[in-house]
Amino acid sequence: MANNAYKLAIVGTKDQILGFTALGMTAIAVNDFETAREKILDLASRNTEGEEGETRREYAIVFVMEEYARQLTKEDYKKINKEALPAVIPIPGIKGSTGYGLERVKKMVEQAVGSDIFG
């Protein structure tokens, strides 16, 4: 019997992500951008079997610390966004927000609805 629940993951340094395991998230600790990039692309491409036997993405959301998300290239995002899932969401690290995460989410929403609803 297939598990129908999507998973959540977070990619960042160990001290940034450790607490997220208590929420049931897959926590991927990395120390540099290249490792983070590899892990993000891997998580974004993982498939699993759905309830009806169909193949679907394993992860619904992959949270990525802003310091790594902002280094992803347009080509990386094209690979990640081949399918509707997972959504790769940048989040602030320990040092606080750089504004990149909010800007990225704003662009994603604008693409989805066709206009800037954040004004």
C-alpha cells in the first residue's frame, strides 16, 4: 500500500535546520553551496508511488535557507520547476532575512496568478 502523504524538507546548515526534524521534516545539513545545490536538485526530482499506483513527486515543499537559495541559477530553477511540485521556498537563516525569500515568493505568486497581488 502506497503512502499518499507528501513530505516536507529543509536544506541548510546543521544549526539552522536541526529543530525542524521535530516537525517531521526531512532535514538535510550542508556546509557549502555546491552540496546544497546537489541536495535541492535531488529532492526536487524524487518520485514516489501514490495511492492509485501513479508516480508523483515525493516532496511538496523544500525549504532552503536564503544564503543557498539566492545562489541557485535560472537553469537550476528551470530544472526544479519542471513539475508543479515541489515548491522550493527560501527562508531566512539565523542572521535574519535578506529579503530574497520574500522577493522569490512574490515572483512565484505573480507567475501563478498573473499579477502582483502584494502591490
